[in-house]
Amino acid sequence: MGAELNSKEQKKLEKLEKMRHSMAHVMASAVLKMFPEAEIAIGPSIENGFYYDFDLPRKLTPEDLSTIEGYMAEVIKEDRPFEKEVISRSKALEFFADQPYKVELIHDLSEDEEISLYKIGNFVDLCRGPHVESTGRLNSQGFKLLSIAGAYWRGDEKRPMLQRIYGTAWGDPKALKAHLEHLEELEKRDHRRLGKELDLFSLQEQAGPGLVYWHPKGARIRIAIEDFWRQEHYKNGYEMVFTPHVGKSWLWETSGHLDFYADGMYPSMVMDKANYYAKPMNCPFHVMIYNNGKHSYRDLPYRWAELGTVYRYERSGTLHGLLRVRGFTQDDAHLICTPDQMQDEIREVLRFSLFMLRSFGFEEIAAYLSTMPEKAVGDLDRWEAAQESLKEVIEAEGLEYEIDEGGGVFYGPKIDLKVKDALGRSWQLSTIQFDFNLPDRFDMTFTDYDGVEKRPYMIHRALLGSLERFFGVLIEHYGGAFPVWLSPVQAVVIPVAPTFDDYAAEVAREMKLKGIRVDADLDKDRLNAKIRLHQTRKVPYMLVVGSREAEQRTVSIRVRTGEKSDLPLDEAIIMIQKKIDDREMP
């Protein structure tokens, strides 16, 4: 039954993909009707929709999308057939002589590859297909053009910047409506938008793209995350280390990063006649700490953790808010252990990872086990032992998991943990990674019980991934309405009139003494305006005080979700503290 359902689902997806691919051609034909001189690039189907790239005589506007949609509806109504024609390379080059992007694509095809064209009316495109039989099979009420974006030809910043039109297409208007409502919710939760509205962070293009500026409110959340992170690491037997931001080229030559990741590293800096690099990873620095002395099996395992800021050169076109940046802080750790300790260490680090993710409100967690790739370092026995250990601990935790055959990196197998957010999207956060490479490259050793020097095992581990990306995921998961313990302002005290400013300030002082992040709003605005403001800022608790509250030492509590209650001040403080301690919503 399960296989049958999977087959039905697969057929449904294939049907949607064919329909969306066909819709991309319909859109391209409409754009050429508007701009006959346009040069066309590529137009694939993608998840939930399609896009097409164009080189156009002018910049498109949002209003143009409505015009293009009108032309597309006409093409669909005319029910034009999709006609396929297989032609020779020479004829294809001749046919597309005035379309340079198509000519380049033709030249890139292998000599024995079939070259096919698809035609609808006067529009002809270089395409493998497949497509629907005719445009009338498409639903003119089941698609919408969504946005215009810039896209470098073939993703190369040195090539022309094209204009990309994104669209979505579904089998019927109801499905389209549901998807557009989902997109609207995504827009509301977009961390870039909420980051600005809630004054959490900014990205300053003029000072350096992909580098994050944490504003005071965002910094409060980061500190809460870091404090909890450190506290739990100490509870779990970790020690903290701090390492430099730059290192000599020798370090990266030895680790292999200059061989494998040079394109993702910032250029070298010459100091004291030596080349230095900003670190893209923390691991070689932790190895240097280990190699600073001799170690016995009695000393192991070491569990060293660091909130280490690293720098990677990501192409400007790939940068995306906090989710893809050039400077970020990894919640990094490296476990160095004997082979006999490996199983227990993996079990504990997986348990710790699950605890941390659940503490931040993620309950749906799935595991992915990536195994030995074709090109790998380390002997087969170690790989098999490591893979079996990873598999056993996943199963012991009762996690759903998939095996990605050959998906491990060259230096070891790994477990990736993915969480589902409030909108059902999956995010890869935690990684548990074996490394058979660095211990050999840096000649790491320990003296075993038999007096013989041996190689330790090394495990890379990140629980949250990077603080920047994790913060972006958190913002979107909660829509900016964080649990009380993470809220930058956990409560605000609002006097009903200036007469009660003194009592409001006193309430705020008492709450601050108890460790609650609280503000007193003593501005001269009207009460209702203040309440609306702090609801917009998603403050969990608004404590309104007037004559009765001042006389009885109480507060009138308004929760951001709408509930109201009156409590003595001491009880209100205890209630808020409990919400903070239990990491709950208000």
C-alpha cells in the first residue's frame, strides 16, 4: 500500500512538473510578444512553480507582470499544440543565430546528444521536454506570476545580469489560492522583514555584504541563546576554548582547506612576510590546542566547544539575509576520543543535540545518515565502524532516518538533523561528523594503556549550525513572537497617566532585580497607542498600572495573545519567571 501511495504521489509530482515546465514556455512566448527583440536564456520548472531568464531592452516593473499574465491567458485560450522537432546541431545553430544564450547552450551539448525544439504558435524554444499536449490543458485560473529578480547568466558574476520572472502554477484555482495564502504567511514571517520591524539586526551593504550587525534587541536574544548554550555545555562535560580569527597558510595547507575550499576562503593577507587567512572553520585551531601537549588514554575524551566566528566568501548572488552570510559564528565543538569511547560519545552528542533543538521549540526532527563516498580517506574498517555507530545511536533514539548512500564528505560519515518549523519547512541544523582526515594530517596521537602511541578519533559537532542562520530560522518559526525566555523585552510597564510614572518605574526596577528584561514606557502617548505599539513589537507581557494598582501594589496584565488578568506584583513576577525558566510561550 505504501509503495502504491508513493507511486501515485510520484505521478502527481511528474504531472505538476510537466505542467509548470509548459507554463514557463507560455510565459516566454508572452514576454517575446511584449519584447520581440528579447534574448531568452533558460526556463525550468522548480518546486511549486517555474521561472524564465531574459535579456530585455528595459527593466521590468511589477505592472508588466499583469500584462504578461494577460498574454499568457490568451495563449492558453487559443489551445496551441506543443510540437516537438528533432534537428541537427548545424540547423539549431542557424535557427538560434540571433539568440546568443541558446547558441552557447547548443555548443555545450555533447556531439551525440539529441537536439530538440518545442513550438507553440510562433514561439520556439530549445528544450528536451516533456510538455503537455497543448496550451489548452493548462488552467488560466491556476497560475500567477510572482516576482522579478536579477540573475547572472549561469550564476557567474562575470557574465551578464538577466531578468528572471518567477511564477507559480497549480492544477486548479483552489490549490493556487492555498499556495498564495501560504506565500503570504511566509512573507509575514520573513526574517529580513521582521528583523527590520523589530529592530533586531541589519545588513549594511555599503560596509560589506553578508556581514551581520546585531542591534541591541537582537543582541539580547543572542546573549540568551549563548548563555543557555554555555550552561548546557558545562552540564554535559564540555570545556570552552577561544581561538584566533586568522592563521598562517601552513595551517590551511596542512588541514587541506586550501586544496578543497580555497574558492570559499577570503584572500590571504601578508604580514611578517607570511600569508595569513581568515579562518573558514575552527577545527584546525582545536587540533593545535590538542597538539600543544602529550595525551594519555586516561585524559580522553576531550569535549571542546567554541562559539567561533568564521569567514567564508559566498558569491553575492547566493547571500540571503541571515540564512547565507559571509561572517558567522558557529556553535562548534570537537570531541577527541579513543576508538573504544566512540559509541558512547556519539550517543551522548546525539542526545544533547535533540535536547537543544527541542529546548528551542522544535519537536519534529528527522535524521539523515551520510555514508562513505567514492573518494574518501581512512581505511574501510574505520568507516564501517563509524557508520554502524551512527546508525545504532539513531535507532536507539527512535528517530526517523534516511540513509544517503555515498553522501558523506571525504573525511568521514555524518548525521544531519533536520527540524520542521511552524510552516512545515525543513531546516538542516545539527551535524555530527566523523573525521579521519585531520588526526592523520596533524599527526594527532595519544598513549594507549599498552604504552603504544595511537590515533584518536575526532568528531566535529554543531548543534545549532551557526548563530546567524539559527536566529533567522527562529524568527521565521515564531513569526517574531518568541517564547518569553528569548524575547528581547519580556515585559513593559505602562502607566495609564503620568501621575503613575513613579509606580511604573518602581515595578520595572523590582522586575529587573529579579532578572526580567523589562522596560517602563513613560512616554506621553495615550494608553491605547502604547498598547498597540508594544503588541506590534510582540512584547509578551504589558503591565498596566493606575491608581488601584499603585494603592494595592498589583499590576493589570495584558498578554500579547489578548488575555487579561490582575495579580499582586510579587505573584506576577513569579509567574513571568516561571515562564522564562520553563522556556514557554506567554
